[in-house]
Amino acid sequence: MNSSNGYILWLGQRLGADMMAQSLSHQVEGTVFVAHSTDQAVARIEQSIPYLVILSGAYQNWSQAFVNRLRETVKPLGTTIVALTQSHEPSWSPQEEHPGIDGFLVEPLSQDVLHLLVESAVAKTTL
């Protein structure tokens, strides 16, 4: 897996986001940047566009306007945007209500799922 062309942006507004992102960085090659606010995420994306964005936490934290802005900003690269939720408390509404999000995942993520997600995101940006 060659992810040297970019990085993963993990946007998490809850405790433990840093620890999960650190675990992710050990499972995949490449850099994982953790943003704790939408402003921090936008500032980082303006510096360089990631190949994968992971939104973690309850969907109420991510307004439709933010997701649309994010999608428009990363559109030139073809960035994959996924939402992540806990298995014991699924918190995302139907995908039809979030057309800017490419997919939804449930924690805990296996290493195989992460590997395939990263490979898919990298491949999408090279098309």
C-alpha cells in the first residue's frame, strides 16, 4: 500500500480520537492528522488535501453545510470521506441524508477493513 502521496485526516470531537488515530497510524502506512474541530480540519485541508477523511462521533457534530464544504474542498483530488460510529450506539442517519459522505463504518475497525479502505482511497485519488 503506497500512501506517501498524502495523509489521512481524522476529525474527532470526542475523547479518545487521538488514541484511535494513533492506532490507525500503526496499522497503515502514512501520516494521520487528528483535528478536534471543524476549523482545525479546514485549516489543515487548505494546506494540503488528504486522500481520506474520517469523521468520528455523532452526526449532529457535522452539519450538512460543513460536509458540503468539505466535499467541495477535497473534490479536485477525489478524497474519500467516511463516517465512523460506535457499534453499541449507531449515530448516523441514513446515507441519503448525507450525500457528501462516501460511506459509513462501525467501530471497532479490523486491520483488514482499514487496509482496504486506505487502498481504495489511495486508488481513487490516482484515477
